[in-house]
Amino acid sequence: MAHLIGGSEIPVDISGFENDLTTLRNQDDVLTLLAHLGYLAYDERTGTVRIPNEEIRLEFSRTVRQNKHPEMMKRVRESDQLILDTIHMNTEAVAAQIEKVHLEADPSLNANNENALRAVIRLAYFGYQDHYMRMEELPNDQGCADLVYLPRPGESVPALVIEPKWNRSANAVMEQIRQNKIPAVPEGYEGDILLVGISYDRDAPAGQRRYTCKIENWRE
């Protein structure tokens, strides 16, 4: 569920579904049922499901937060803390949590390309709906920002512009954001903007952190 809320598409095998509400034997049957009920969108080309819109995503998020299962509660707390650490510009904590999510994630999110890396970031920040709206590849004059978390109306938090790159230093990623990506927020937005550069070094030696982070305030 965290993968779906985070924006990922989940592979599903619909072949064994019995088309009723009682014969649910595994995750594939549950996901197929949710697709039949309209809560998930099924892509026949890729054999995956996804949450189709923001309204349903919010409902899933509320359901997850009401879930008392210890593992799910732990994921929610960690995502909430990651958002706070990002806002407070605690780069060490941000890098450590994203690396933790990567190591615990589905093997398909192996982060050996930037699409997979973005999926890891989306999963890490999956609890964003309480405070933010997420926009991807938001265009500006110089290109587009990979992930933009824009505050919801009434929320006193900064916008987060996140650029993940692999095999580049966090300083180099930040320089790219400054030169090419900002301000990649909707016209008229006047609040604070934090630039978040996430670097993943897949070839880092054993025992060394593979994720690093740099955060700057765009307005300063």
C-alpha cells in the first residue's frame, strides 16, 4: 500500500481472480478487486495497477493512518519524520532514511537508473498528503523539476523541490537545481522553497553511505 500511495505502479496477476468479495487468496486478488471497484487503475500493457487520482490517494492515506498494524504505523511515522527532517534541513537524517527505504524496498526499486531512484524517493515521502500536493516533472524555462511538493492551502510549510541523481555528488546535484530547475513552482506561489539534492552512489565501497543529501533555501 505504501508503494501505491507513494505513486508507484504495482505489478498484479489478474488471471486467478474469482470475481467475488470472499475468495481473496493473496495480494493479487485484493489489488484486482480494488481495480474492479474503481479504486485502482489497471494498465493492460504493463500489467500494473496504480491509484488513479488525488482524491482516492487521500482516502488510501487516511485508511493507512488509521491502520494499527505495527509495521504500517512504523512506515507512517518514518515518512512523517522524513518530511520534518527535510523541512528542518537535517541532511544526514534525510539521506539515512532514504537509504533505509531503498534497502527495505521491493527489489524492482534497485535504483540503478533515475526512474527507479525517483520511485524510492516517492516511497520515502509517501505520507506527504497531509501537508503537500505532489507534482512531477514540473516545467520551467530551463527544463523541469523531477519532484515538487507544493504546500496545501493553509499549510505553513515550505515547498520542496527534489532532484535525485545517481553517480553524482550532492553538491553537483544542487548546482544543477540552482542553474536549471528553479523556480519550478506554479506561477503566483510566494512561499518559501527548499531545494533538495539527493545523490545516490551505487558504486560506494562497502560500509560507506550511498545516499547523500544537500538542502538549501532558495529565497536566501
